[in-house]
Amino acid sequence: MPSNPGLDLMLVTCASGKQASLLLPLLAKKYKRLRLAVGSKSSQERLQTLYPHAEVVQTDLADPQRMRELFRGVTACYYVGPSFHHHETQCGYHAVDSAVKETKEGNFKHFVYSSVLNSQFRKLLNHDCKRYVEEYLYESGTLQHLNYTVLKPCNFIDMFPIQMMVDQAQPVYPTPWDPTVANSLICLDDLAAVGVKVLDEREAHFFAEYPLCSTMPMPYTEMAAAAGRALGKEVKIELAPFEDRVKRLSQIVLGPDQNPRAVDGSERLILWYERHGLCGSPNVLEMLLGRKAMTVDEWMVKGVEKARASKA
């Protein structure tokens, strides 16, 4: 059976993060009952203002008891783990265990896990954490009858600071790694559309794994060129020393309170991307959505228009 937007309680974790910023507006238009999990008081207050009908819960995903309470009464979840957290794997285990218990004790129907493209790349610590969670989830599906779907997005194009460049006379993109190495990208608009479709249609996607990309592999030099076309001015690329790039990436993904174990993940990620690309195809995403994926040029134009409209 598909979802019941009037009755189902939908849980979204890491609800103040990048993925949820595009997913939640779509869910809020349709679902009457939302439970949003966040890690800070400020995030709780912000989301409660944006989504007054939702239940916004400040919690700790690393605490198994609090995770169990988070899943109590839930029908389906969109689980995003705390990427680069030093207990990311354990958080995933707690979420799966809680979903299994709610399947037995309540009315839980569907666990949608937002993982990562090519989680088998063990040299990437953030991928390796998700690989273990996937394995645990798959085994829970066969042994404990937990219905799941695994989404595997690649790098987010939405990390590109196009809106900041609108007012810059000579915009510069501080690339995190070698800009000539090609990577596939996904637009969060596309990822959110897939997420809603999978949650809506439910059993049609049980036990599926979906590698998700909006683009074929492309280097950051092409991204900068697309940004330049949208802005009407050249965007230069800057490659800072390795230590500076690690510090910047860690601040973006970890915030000011950085656990030294988690910083290892930033270092490994940059070193890996210096040599390899995270490459995929938009075929699966386009099949799911029944339309073409958003192109990099389209995303850049949209970002520039949004920035200029906010200043009008």
C-alpha cells in the first residue's frame, strides 16, 4: 500500500541539514504529521517556526534510548546519518534497531536510508561508516522483516557558493581538491523529488538500492565555467594548501566543535579526491523521476536568479 498522508507519521533525521532543506517543504505540503529530529536548540526553534504543525525534537542520535523514543509511533522514516560523526555507524545501528522494534510493536512500514554513492570505497571514512550501516540494514530486512530502500546520492552541487559570487566583482571558487578530477554531482532538488516519490509509493521501492546522480562525471573547471556563464563574468579557481582545505571542509561538515577522530575523515576525503572521482550516471534518477535531471547550467542560473531576487 502507498503512504497515507493524513495519518502516517513521517520521521526525518538531521532535519536541519542540506538534504532536508529541500525535502521538508515537499513533505510539509502533503503530510499532516511530521517528526523532525535535530541536534541543537537553535535548529529546533528555527524549524518549529518554519513548520509549526511539525513535531521538532532536539535529540542525540548516538543515544540508543533516545533513538528508540524518536521512532515510537512512526510509520516511515527518511534517515540521514550525522556524516563525519565519530559514531556515525553506531547511530545507524541504533536507527535500524529502533525501526525493527517499532515494526514489531507499532505500525512502522518503511526505512529510507540516505547513504552515499559507492559506499564500498573504504578509504573514504564517511563511505565506510555507511557501508556498515547498509549491511546491518540489509540483514535486518531479511532476518527481521524490515522494509527498506537505500538512496545513494553523489556529491551535492548545492555546496557550490554561486549565490555568494553574485556580488563579487572577481569571483573565486576555493576548490576543495584537484579541480581537473571529474566527479558526478546531484542537485538537492532532484534528490528531494526522489525522496518524496519513494516515501509516497512505499512498497514499490522495498529492498531497492538507487545510485543517484544528476550529471555524468565533470571536473570543477566545468562547474566554474557554468557559474561564469550564469553570472556573466569569469570565475577563477583557487587551490589552497592541503591543511587549509582540510580546515575549511571540517568547518563546513563538522562545525566549530570538531572531534579529532572526525577530522581524519576530512583528510581522507580530500586525499582520495585528489586522485579519484566519485562517478555515476543520471540514468536511475531520471528513470525514477520520469524527467531529465537538472543540469549544472540550469542549477547555476537558478542560484543566480534566487540571489538577485532576494536583493530586489
